[in-house]
Amino acid sequence: MTGDLAARPAGGHATGDAGPRPAGEHATGDLAARQAALVAALTSGAAVPHGFDERLVGIARDALLRKRAGEVARAWPLLAADRGDRWPAVFMEWAAARPTNGSLRDGWDLARSLAPRTGPAAAELAAREAAWRYDGISAPVPRGRLSGWARSVRSGALWESGGLWTRLRPKD
Amino acid sequence: MTPYGVGIGWRPEIAGFVAELPGLRFVEVVAESVHADAPVPPGLAALRDRDVAVIPHGVRLSLGGAEPVDPDRVDHLAAVASLLDAPLVSEHIAFVRAGGVEAGHLLPLPRSREAVDAVVANVARTQAALAVPIALEPIAAVFDWPDDELSEAEFLTEILERTDALLLLDIANVYANARNRGTDPLALLDALPLDRIAYCHVAGGAEAGGVYHDTHTHPVPEPVLDLVSALCARCRPPALLLERDGAYPAADTLRAELDAIAAASGYPAVT
């Protein structure tokens, strides 16, 4: 009753050569591998697995990147503002083959690669670099005496205002 | 579930608005945003003091993942439910990571026996840690897997029967999927076990690139409200909840959306 891709009027070209099998021959017990292949296509620039509608998977991938662009803009508002209307395109190009490590780290990695030298975006990056130790590989750690401040943010009044902890917290 | 009527997804950005709703009896909070070992966020604590039920809504368990669900994530969900004295929790029939990579979004499952088995096993692992029932939410999917063996209703019904879980039916997802697949949303309603609904989600969306996206950042469209009425004519769910996740409109607009859901379902306005 639902989801018959063959009967769908839009996007009829269900092609793709990443799948190991011809269509219709799906062995049991390979759900993990097939899920991984789909996630790789959506996040890492891998080919769309065999049999999926490439157009629709592409639309889903772009929607996902756009959503990430919005989330990173909330975590790095000055970095995003620095790019103005071009922010979604700038982020989406950078992130197209980079799976998310959470908005804080994604924005941090992008900020380091863009390396703003002056203005609010540079100040935002400098403030983060001063407050947290981030090796580019694992979750940022608050530096020294600031760690106590960071802990207070977790449970304190800033929760009510809704912003800071949500923005700064490293995503697991 | 207790007939709570109309509720709203609690988000820090609209905590002030939610706190002022006089008739409110339930909200939902994203489970992963609550710290299990810290005090209840003040806005939620104030609602609990008013006897407003708070339902933790998980988004990152990955119940549909082929791998066993992460025990730490399950424990967190159970701890948040306990912290909030929640009457139930909810999660999605979806997967969000695979092969160690985060998708960053809820992804659809193939409607296959193998996927049913994976969901059932993960729901059982989750239920073992929970002191309250879990409601499972079917997602909105922009694409489907190429080799579905079961219809959507068969897929969902089998999962619910085998897990004894409740159904969190997202009416906006029903609308989005039917519109994108060219199927009849009423036929799906007629084929689902509506008496298992714990509560419903209602949300807005928009079309882009020829596809309707369930954005939670646009107004609730009229056809979604019509579906709410159609559902309630068949079997009125105990509760319906407005989900808004960004581009928050003025309070009057949010109030009007809550009132429209109340009108469509026949529940009293909470505003």
C-alpha cells in the first residue's frame, strides 16, 4: 500500500552501482552493512547503494546538510554571520563528505579551516580556543579553572535562558 | 495513557511561552537534552510542580539499528524518565547511526522481517531498563528502501504486537509520507491499531524540490489538521502534541496552532 518505488511517478531512475548484489537478491543478515552503506552515502560522499532512488536520497542528503548548517550556525553564530547568505552553501560544501561530530566540533573544524583573521568570527574562534582545549580528534575539554564554570552552566540558570549550554556542549 | 488533551514540545527557546499556558497538562522534552545527574531544568520543574506530565522523547537511541542499542543511552533514557516522574517515554522506529558513523537524522528502515527483528530486539533491551511503557513513533521518510517485504501498516503492527509497545503516531509524518509516495493517508489510518496510540504528534512542514519535508519549522498545514479530525473521528487519541523545533513564531501564532489542534480534535483549548 505504500512506498512502491516502481510505481512512483517522480524520480524513476533507480540506479547506482555501489551495491554488491543485483536488485531483489538481498541476503538476510546483512542489515548492518546495508545501513552503513546508506549512512556513508548520506554523510561521506559514498555512492548511493544499489536500488535506491538516487534523486530522493540526494534530496535527503541535502536536507540533512542544510539542517546541520542551521545547527552549526546556532553553535557558531558569528562564524555563520560572517558568511551571510552564503553560509548554508559554504557549510554544505565543506560538510558534504564529512560526517557530523556534533555542531560544536563541526563549526570548530570549519572555523579553523576558514581561519578568519579579523572581525567577530575571529573573536568567536579565539574565545573558544582560549576556553577549551580541542585537539581536532576528540571532544573539547574546558581549560583549567574554566571547567568549574562549565559545570555550573550544565545545571545553572542558563538552562532557563535556553542557550549557552545547548550551544557549547560537545555532542557525544 | 491519561487523556491529556493538547500539549506542546518543550524547548528552552519557548519555555516562557509554555510556562504561561493555563490549561496545559502534558509536554514532551528531548530526552538527550536532559542531564540525568543534574537537577531538573527549572522550566520543567515548574511544570512538574503544576502536575504537567513531562514525557522524555528520545531521538538518538537508534532502535532500528542492526547493532544492539547502546546500554548507556538506554540507561540515560530510563534515568531521565525517573527524574521527571514520566508516565511513559517515546522513541522512533528508525536508525541514526551505522558502522560507527552518525547520520545526524532519523533514517528509515527497510520494511523487512530482518528489520522487524532488529527493532523488536532493541525495544526489548530498552524495555528491560524502563519502569514505564515506551511509545514508538514511525518517521517521515523522503526515500524508501528498494526491497520492502511488508506494507507500512503490516510493518508497524508487527513491531507493536511483538513488543507490546504503544504507538506514537505523528500525523504530520502520515501526511508527508502519503503525499510523497502518492498513497492515501486515510487507508493507513484504517490499517493501523489506533487503540494503541499513546499520543500523537502534529507539526508543520514545507515543500522543496518536489518533496514535502516535515521541518517542524513551518506552520501546520490545513491538510494535517484535517487528518487530525479524520483520526479523531475513527478513534480519538488520548493526547496530541504540537512539535516546533526552530524559527519560533510569535506567541499568538503558536497559540493559534494549539487552538487549531484543539478544535480539530475536540479537546479543550489549553491557551
